[in-house]
Amino acid sequence: MSSVINETIAGEIGARSEQVAATVALLDEGATVPFIARYRKEVTGALDDSQLRRLQERLMYLRELEDRRQVILKSIDEQGKLTDALAGQIHSADSKTTLEDLYLPYKPKRRTRAQIAREAGLEPLADMLFDDPGRKPETEAEAFIDADKGVDDVKAALDGARHILIERFSESAELLGKLREYFADQASIQSEVVPGKENEGAKYRDYFEFSEAVSKVPSHRVMALFRARTEGILSVKVDILLDEDGPAVRHPCEVMIAKHWQISDQGRAADKWLQDVVRWAWKVKLHTHLQTDVMTQLREQAEEDAIDVFARNVKDLLLAPPAGKQVTIGLDPGLRTGVKMCVVSETGKVLDHGAIFPTAPQHKTQEAMAVLKVMCEKYQVKLISIGNGTASRETDQFVADFSKAFPQFKLQRVMVNEAGASIYSASEFASQELPDLDVTIRGAVSIARRLQDPLAELVKIEPKSIGVGQYQHDVSQVKLSRSLDAVVEDCVNAVGVDLNSASAPLLKQVSGLSTTQVSNILDFRDAQGRFSSRAELKKVPRFGDKTFEQAAGFLRIQDGDNPLDASAVHPESYSVVETIAKQHGRELRSLIGDADFLRGLRAEDYVTEQFGLLTVKDILKELEKPGRDPRGEFRTAALKEGVEEIKHLTPGMVLEGTVTNVTNFGAFVDVGVHQDGLVHISAMSDKFVKDPHSVVSAGQIVKVKVLEVDLERKRIGMSMRLDDPIPDASEKGHKPTRRPAASTRGKKDFGAAAQNKRQTGTMAALFEQALKNKGK
């Protein structure tokens, strides 16, 4: 069965089954995805980290599927009902849904009406009427009346027979599959406001009477509907909208059921009774079942999309370019309680701290400038990191005025996203790391450090608290955590970790390291001092050969005994570099960074049975720029002076800002007015954009044009197409399409018309439907 799983995954990730088999073997041996992606390219055929993550995810699902398959086969076999045909169907089932459909007739269940009817001996009556509709139901039922079995009259006998057929009709895996596909394709998700909740749920008013095709509704809209339902604002359902209503109208799914079981009205005695059974099977059993299934599928897909959006945003933030090792002041802005301040060294060590009160209501500007001047002189400060929360622009303006008054310091001020800083401040780790500092000052420390090195600081915060998600609190927390943990692990190992300065949260993300091993490393470092070589890791308690293999390549030692320890070259490959040095009569240290020499080497000349071509090429590339940081060059947005609040914005302004969040419907940009603006997906490029992530990423600096400003709702409409015209006032206020009147529901052109209106409406219309969907 493993070969079948390998072939399935290979087709899904665009690889050969041999590549998948080799990767699965490595994973089963305990290898991590970062290690496999970086140091086992020959084994896997150079599968990249995204393919490997997808492989790992699908392997887990398919193995769970296989385990469930075996349980089902055993259960049916023990019942004595497992036929070769059924076993074949179960073995070929490629999803958990299909597998459960096949198991449904054999699944142990509570005592149903159909089971009671069978116990009363009514199954022959059901079979008789189904097999021969020419028989008259009332006449045949008389022979099955038995008061001792609870069948008191003809009606009771026919009711029992009906329950048996309803269960039979509802448990056909083939029919269920067809119905589910049709229902999902034709159904709409519909919502209505719960009476009396109009004011409380005002932010959901676009959904007070709403309908959209299940096949077209975007995931963020699904999440909004489910959230509103959870909050008790909306009633939400999934159903097929019929052109006409009434008892005489047959539902198309009823027609499909009748066709599947070859039931039709040919004027025979039992035809009407059988058709009633079909209608009951649809209304009582299958309709609710399919509604639940499709609602579940909608939610699962929407959650998957939301988790994917969140993971991509977290990755962008973690890999944001660091400002580097410079003395930095962190400012956590505030009004009444003042601006909390701390000074951290090049390595993030806290040098000084305090509070200043340059903003309202105290306005102690001169005193604050005097304190800041002393700090800059004493510690040779180069950077000032300002949290983007309350009073951030006022604080930013204060620092700008300070820089003008004291140009000799040549300060660079940067506004940073402070999301999660307060969570870090109150965390157990912060208490251990900064035990002598007040919680409020710890936030300023975090703000300073995340400018110096976003990755090293943000790993101390639970990823879902970073604040770049889309409905992250509404999705499966288990799936979300698993996805975000993988992202953090990939990012940390892509950059590498300084063994002699890394914190526990950072070390915990290194390939192969457990919590216990991290603790042992830190204890060893505290007792023995800095590590002078990677080889010393083997002296750490419980740090075995397997752990060393997985982790060593991602741990860096600057100025150590072996210069290769500061690079991404794995210790197992040091011999390749030593061979190159020996052949060319060079000192090993002199090779590193000598790009001209290294580019003149032929990788093929150093391939051995142990080290393949891909590995040697990676080694030569790493030697050119050892320990190179994959993150880009540090850059900040130039916020426009005088534009500090939303009221300062006017349509037509072109501003520079920072992308704070990328969603499926666009991107949010911070231009320094305490309220992010929305660049809708339709305003991101002159070309069609299917995925906003293909255009921008969280943390990216962009130029935007202000199109609309809604002061009342605090909504800002922006475009990245700087030549876009300003919408006419007469166009504003356009509402998105609501559910049509009953007379037009279900018309084939409704979905297309609604979609067309959503795509071609004004920016105000786009905000009305999209901005409310921003994840909080």
C-alpha cells in the first residue's frame, strides 16, 4: 500500500514516485523538512521545501485514510458482509468522504426505525413493493399485520416498509457521491439577519439578505458568514434555490434518487407509494445530510485558505530584512502613561530604560528631548524603533523634531508593527529573560529587537498573535498551529541561528532540536562559556549523532576554531572543502569568500560516491558568501509629514506605506494614520491578479494612491495603480448584490450577474463587501 501512497503523492506534487519513496524513508527515520531540503537533495531529487511540506501533509492524510480503510474492512468482514466487489470499492476510495459513504450501510448505529421494522419482519414487504410495483401496497401489507410485533394495522406495516427503503435509498455510496457533487455545484449559501439583531450586527448588514453560489463564494466571505452565525447575528444555510415552490414541484435531487433506483410513475399500483418514499428519503434523510456535508466542505476549504493566507503573511514578516546589529532605542508609544523607552545593544542586551512624556496630555516635550539626548550620547544610538500603536504618529513626530534639533546623531527612525509585543511582555519567557523589568518596559525591548532582527524576536511570540491573519481565531487551532509551526521552522533554518547568542525560542525551531536538548545547550553554554566549534555540541548531554546530523548545519559559530562553522556547509561535507584547499595549495580560511577562485572550479571534479553534484554546487555557492542571509535589504517607508490621522487624507494623495496584511481580496497598507487602507485585488495591478500574494507581501514598502476616505467608518480606499481616477461622488455608496426576490431566485444568470456587479462596482462597493472581512 505504501507504493500506492507514494504514487498518489508524486502525482500531486509533480514528482516521481522514487523521489517520494526516498523522502518518506527520510521522514520516517526522523529527518526534518529543512534538513532534507538543504542537505539531502541527491536523495530526494532536489524537491524544494514547499513540495516537501505538501508531501508531509498528504502522507499524514493518506496514512490516516489507510488506517481507517483497514478498520472499515475489518468491521464489515466481522459482520460477514464483505464481498469482493465491496472490498474493491473500499480499496479504491481516495478520500475519507467516499470511504465513509461506503461504510454507511454497515456502520454500527443506534436502533433506527428501519431496524425496528426489520425486526418486525417487514423487510419482505419493502422488497416486494420495490421489486414489483404492480402489487397494491395496502393489500400486500395486510399479510404483515402482527400486533405482537408492534404492527397493528396496514398503515403501520407500510410505514415500516417505507423506513426500510428510506434507509436503503440514503445509504448508496454511488448515489451519495452523485448527489453531493450536484448539490455542491447547484446550491447557494444563503443568510438572513436574526430578527432584532439588526443594530448589534450592523457590520454584517451586507449579509442580512444574501445569497451566492457555493461554487463561487470566496473563502473570506464564507468565514464572515460563519463568524456572524456564531455571534448569533445571522442564520446561514446551504440549499438549491428553485424557480418555483409548492407541493407539486419535484426537487431535482428527488428526480436523481428516483432515476438511480429506477422508480417512475407508470400507473402501477405501488408507483405513487414508491415516489412518496423517494420524497421522504430526500426530505428526511438526504437533504439534511447533504446540507451538512456541503457546509462542512465550505468551512474546511475556507479554513484551509485562511490558514494558508496567515502562514504566508507570517513567513513574509519573519523573513523581513533586519536592520542589523546597531544600538537601538525602542519606544512603546502611549498617551496618559507616557512613552516607554529602552536602549538595547547591538546584540539586543538591555542597556537602559525609562519613560518620557512628550505627547498629550503631559506635553513634556523638552524634558523628553533632554532624556533622549542623554541616551543617544551615552550609548551611540543609531536606530529608533517606534511601535505603531496608540500615539505612534505623535511619537514619530516627536522623534522627527528631535532629529532636526540634534542632527549630529544621524538617527534613523522606523515605525514597526508592535502586534504581539504585549503578549510577549506578559509571557513566562519574558519573565525569565527580563526578570528585573516591568511588563510595560519589556514591550519596548521587544519593539527595539524586532527592528534589529524580526525573526529572532518574533519567534518568542505565538505565531497567531503576530496579527497578520484572516479569521485566525475562527479556524481549527490544531491545523493553524501545525501550519504556522512549519513556517517558523522553515524560516529559522533558512536563515540559520547563532549558537552563542540564540534564545531558547529560537533554538527550539532549529531542525532536530527538542525542548530538552535546547535546555541542555543553554546550560552547557552558561557553564562552559561560548562554543568554539560545532563539534563541541557532541559534549552536550543527550546530543547524539542523529541530533547532530539534523541540527549542526543550521547552527552558526562566528569567529570559531573552524571558519566553516560560520557557514551553512554541513560538518559532514567539510572534507569536500578540505580536498579543494589541499589540491590548490590553499589555506582553508583563504578559500572562503574568494568568489573569483571558487567560480573557476568545476563542481564535477569534486563529486564522490558520498557527495553528489547538487551538494558540491551548494558548497561552492555557500563558500562564496558564507552564512549569507536570505533576507533582503533593510528599507523603511517614508511617511508623509503632516499626515498623521485619517482626517488628513484626501483623495488623490500618493503616499508610501507598509503592507501590514495580505488577504485573498487585497492588501492592507499602513500609511501612518492609525488605520490601514485597503488596496482591493482589483486595484493592485494593470494586469489581472488572481492571488494578491503574487503582487505584494507583508512588510513590503509600496506606493499607493488614496481614492476614497470614509471618516465615519474609518475606511480608506487605495490603489497601487497611481494613474487611477478618483471615483465620482455620485458613484459612492454602491452596495453589493443582495439576495434577489423570491420570483427571481435560482435563475441561472443570478450568480453571473452578482459576480459581475462585484467586479465592476466602484471602490466604495468593494470596501463595503471586502473591508469588513479583514481578520482581527
